[in-house]
Amino acid sequence: MEMSYPSTPRWNIERPFLTGRFHQETKAASRFADSFSNNGAEMAIGCYDAGVQELLVIDDLLSALVGIEGRYISIKRRVNHVHGNDTYDSTVTFQVDASMDLALQEMAKRIFPLCESFVLTGQFVESRSQFKNGLVNHAFAASLRALLLDYEAMVAQLEHQFRLGRLSIQGLWFYCQPMLGSMQAVSAVIHKASANNFTGSAVLNLLQSQAKAMAGDNTVRSLLEKMTQCASNAYLGILERWVYEGVIDDPYGEFFIAEDKSLLKESLTQDYDAKYWRQRYSLKDGIPSFLANIAGKILTTGKYLNVMRECGHSAQVPTSENSKLLSFGSNHHYLECVKVAYEFASGELLNLIKERYDLMGKLRSIKRYLLLDQGDFLVHFMDIAREELMKQLDEITVEKLQSLLDIALRSTAAAADPCHEDLTCSVERSSLLKRMATLKGVEIKTSSDSVDLEQPVSITGLETFSLSYKVQWPLSIVISRKALTKYQMVFRLLFHCKHVERQLCGAWQVHQVLEPNWHVMHNRLQTAKSIDEVIQHHDFFLDKCLRECLLHLPDLLKLVWFVEVNTYDVFQMQKVERLKSLCLQYAAATQWLISSSTDLPKLEEPSDGFSGSEKFKQLKLRSLSQVQKVMIRDATVTESILKFEREFNNELQSLGPILSSSSQAEPYLTHLAQLVLGVGFDK
């Protein structure tokens, strides 16, 4: 007798076991032992001869095959795991009458594993068909029902053969063997799924791993692969909505992507960690093994579609019959579908942000102000806000600075920029280096075990003034709070350097560091294929600017020096800051010298009470006094200038070796080190 398995499961199976009912209806005709009973009381099976025992055992085994106790075969159930009101794992054992013929007992025990598998499978189907167990378990249970239908059909045929007198116990064992391997493999899956209360992707992974483990048994492997396919159909339906529409339709929480609805897109302008972009949608544990390699791409595809939908843009991937995610078979069609969906979503979002929301225009505007690409407004602002910026932190009025900034913007070429109204000012509460040390995600390189970045005792608006920029969704994905903070770090350095340049009336070289980096980023953004690439290039540009401004290397910005004033006091000054400070001191001293030279008092004429000779003597004495004062002052000024020169050269020469050693890790420092060392050699 040849048994067959359906190629696809039948889903609407809800009927009593026909085999058991048919068996009960014809049972009277088959119980030959009734003629041996004593006044209707059943006798131990060992009281009958071997032939009758065989008929009785076959009759009971046919009942046991569908989970019904017989007269001489009993069922013992033991619950192993109970969760609430549900039994997830139980053990079923079949036992025979001890008086049964030993040969018959042995044959019966060979068939018992099949009986036990049937009972456990039926229990699993009933429990996992409940609403709360999820779509994957529902589909898995439906495929098991289809298997049980085949199994019941086999038992019905065997029972029919028995009624015709054509079935021996050896024949029963022969016909049960093909089904035994399949049912035991299914039983092993059920046992693991029940013991661990698996749902969703865990069930799919279990089925797939068991199928691979049965590679040597084509029949069992094929059965498990079909069950995996049936169970995955519901899961692929969830996946299809996500990669084609950006919607998580997951009522039972089975999908491997989680959504945190508490994170809102508006938080991007305030949250330095950009949790909305990184955590609004995230991967959960338990990704189906057949999707593990493309899980990240699946997550990104849905995220992109969601951004477009948030912008009111059509966010559905065009689909066709060939794009349906119906299976994950060996042809890997589902991989191609995901790839197509990703490319569509990525291209559409990139085009939306670059064209409709003018990303490059916004970045150029930020460059104009925060990277000082257009400096006329800043020069004017520094002129009119100088008095306010020179104040201590507690004395600065931010509102006044904002008003002065607005005046500077409206009275310069910046007024023609429609984005200039997005520019605002702020005053930080800490120095630039201390602020850098507190930032997350900005690598601070140092050769020492610890870097002490103490706040300067006296800090003014010139060291803490910063600009900010209003960015709206969806540009806030790229120009996030973190990105703006990096822009502000660069701006604060440039702003103070601009102040030093104004004081020294020298060239401002920092900008020539930034311009090539900007062009590299600009060119890369033109060829970017996804918004994540845009973010990556943008962050690389900002980090490179920070590095080339030496903000990543506190050792280059730090000098520890000691001054003895009764006791030892340690003053920590940043090396670059020290150089700028010396420049400012020199500029202040020079300005004082010039102003004092023009304010020298004129020699007064002696009063008319003196004779000519006396007047001459007094004029001579006064002239000598003035000359002595000028000589003393000139000597003091000369000594001060020489002191500035010595300190500046010492600082510059100590900077050279540090730059030279750091250039091995940061090649861009090589040229600067050569320049500094060249200056030292020239000295």
C-alpha cells in the first residue's frame, strides 16, 4: 500500500477522527475474544491463545494509532510545562498488558512511537491554533492538520484491511514504517517548539534547521521544507508590506523589526544621539535565518519609505505578480525582490531630499555662515558686537547679540539669502576644548593617560559665542543635532581665529583648510546612491574638518607650565590657545605703544618769571627728563617684544616635535610640521 502526501496543505480541516468512529461502529464484529468472555467480564489477554491475542492486539493498536485506549493498551499522560491555563509540553506513553505474548509486546512497542507522535501532534495543533499564538504558529498548525489527514487516511485503510481479514501484526508494522520517520521528525520539532514556547521567526528557524538536519532522508526533509514554506507564508506577508509600503502589520509581534512610537521626528533637532533615526525602527533578536544576510537592507528599505510617507510623498514600491514574496526557495527570488524594493526606496528618498527639499542649498547656506565662507556679515557683526562679546559669560545678553546679528545679516550681502532667517546665535557655557571632551561620538586622541581640560578662569563671549541653524524635517535626518554641533565646534574655532586675525591684521589660513574638504564632500554627495551615504559623506567631512583644525588632538592644544608664587600653582594652557594668546598680547602691547607715542606731553614753556638763561636751563632739564623717560620706555618695550618673541618661538618649537610624531597617524599634519620645523631652523 503506497501512501502520498499533499503538495500543499489543506487549511479548512476541522472534523472528528473518522477512523475512530468507524472503528467503534465495527468493533463488535472484530472482537473475537467476546466468545471467550465469562459472563461479560473481560479476561487478561494472556488467557487467550497466540492467534486470538494477535487479533486483539491489532484491534487495540488501530485504536492507539488515533489516540484511543484499547482494552489491553493504555495511555499515560504527564504534563511537563504549563503556562497559565495552557499546556505547552506533555509526555504521552503507551503501555501493554503484562500478560501479553512477549513477541506481540515487542511488535506493539515498535508501533507505539507513531501513536505517541500522533497524540502530541494533535495536542500541538489544538493549542497553537489559538488566536494569541501568532500567524506563523497558525500556519504551522494548519500544515500539521494536513499531515494528520494523510495519517488518518492511512489508518482508515489499515482498518479496512483488518476488517477484511488481510492484516497481520507484521503487515501493520510494515505499513506504519513509512509514516513513522515523518511523524517522529515532526514530533521532535513540536517538542522543542512547545518546551521553548516558540513563536514567529523562532518557529521558522527551528523548522529550517530540522530540515537541514534531515538531509539524508529525502522524504522527511521534503516534508519539513513544505511545512517551513507553509509557516513562512504569513511571515512573508508581513515582510512584503514592510518593504513595499513601509508599514509594520504585525498584530502578534512576530516580525524582526520593532517600532518605538514614542520617538518622534521632531526630536532630531534636539537629540544629539539622533535616536529617532537609529531607534524608531530597529532589529530585534531572532531574525529568520534565511533573511539574516539582508536584515539590515530590509530595515533600511522600510525606514526610507516611512520618511517619504511622513513627507506626504507616495511611498509604495511598484509591484507586479513577479514581485510577490510568496516563498524563500532555492531560487532566492525573495532576495531579488528585496533588492529592487531597496533600490527604489533609496533612490526616491535621495531624490526627494536633494531636489524637493534642496539639501545642497541648505548645506551651502550652512557653509556660508557656520564655516564662514561668506565673511562680510561676520566682520560687520564683530564690529558692532565687540563690546558685548568682550563681556564675561554672566554679563552677556543673548537677546542683544541676536539683535546685532540680525542687523549684520540685513545690512550685508547675506540679506539676499532666503535662508538667513534660519540663523540664530547662542552663548555656550564652557570652553571649546571642554565641550569637545563631553561630546559623544567624537574621537579625542591623546598620548597621555588622561587629558586635563580645565575651564579657563576668565572666559568671554569671544570664546563661547556660537551660531546655530534651524533645520526642518526631513533635512534634519542629514543635518541632525549631532551634525550641527560639529559645525558649531568648527565655527567656534574659526570665530576665535577670526578675532585673532583681526587683532593681528594677518592672513586667515584656517579657511584654506576647509575649502578642499568641502569640494570633496560636494562631489561625493552628487554621486551618492542612498541617504545613508549622504550622512556618511557629510559626517566624514565634518570629522575631517575637526581633525584638521587639531580639535581631535588635545596634546597639540595643551601646555603644562609652572609658575612659582610662594607656592607651586599649576596653570594649564592649550598650546594653540597659548599661541593665540601671545599674539593677542603682542597686538595689545603694540597698540598701546603706538597710542602712547602719540600722546607724549609737549615740552611746556617756562614761565615769564625766569630769565633767558634760566629758561634755557629749565628747558634743558625737562628735555633730559623726557628723553630719559622715552629711553626707559623704549628699553621696556624692546624687552617686552623680545620676551613675546622668545615665548612665541618656544611655543612654536615645542609644537614641531608633537606635530612630527602625530603626523605618522595623521598624514595631513606632515606639511604643517615641516612648516613649523622650518620656521624653527630659520631661527
